[in-house]
Amino acid sequence: MPKGFFTSLFDISFKSFITTRVISVLYVLVMVALGIGAIVFVAAGFAQNSATGVVFLILSPIGFIFYLLYVRVLLEVVVILFRIHDNTALMAGQARGGSLIVPGGDPRSPSAPEGPTSPGRGTLESFREPPPGTGTPPQGPQAPR
């Protein structure tokens, strides 16, 4: 069972993470702050004179979009790092041959890959050379010339 927000917040061992839970709230707060900033920017431009206000009225949405894009990319990188952690923990559990409690509290056991696979493709078998006198000679950059 997943831990609650405040339990995770005060978890000094950092066994559970709150970042993935609050990232969407943080994104909404950044959107609101950028929107308010753009409105203040335009108002300050019109307070100076109307020509500056019109220029700021045109530039503010462009700046808003670029800053929002920048923040979105940064937050996505953070989420990707947490997903890498989760997937690495799953792979480590599968390599040990046991089940693993993943973030969120669901026990997962190793399972066979889904979909059709060809023997040796995408595995260590595809990188091993066949014993001498059997199989096909190596191809590609490692082939002797």
C-alpha cells in the first residue's frame, strides 16, 4: 500500500518519493505564476506608454510559451529520472529472480517478455560468437578482413 503524502514527506530514510505526486501541482503553479507575470509585464508596459504596452502585449505570450516549455522540459526530466529508478529497481528484482515491491506498493514478479521474439535477438546470445566450426562467421565491424 502506498504511503500517504505526509508520511512520505517526513520519511527521513527517503524510501518513498513525493516528487512524482506533486509534479503536476508544481506545473500548474508555474503556469499560474507565468500568466500573472505576463499580465503584470503588459500592464507595466502600458503604464509606461502605449507603444511599449503594445510591444509587451505581443512579446508576453511568446515569452510565456518559451518559459512554460522550458519548465515543462525540466519537470519531464525529473519524472524521467524517477521512472528510470523504478524500471531499474524492477530489472534488478527480475535479475535476482524474485518479486519486488515497486513504488506504489504492488508486488511484481518476473514475467516473460510479451510478443514474438526470435531466439538470440536482443539478448547476450546475439553478442556471443559461435563455437569454432559451427554457425556462421561473424559479420559486421568485428569480421576479419
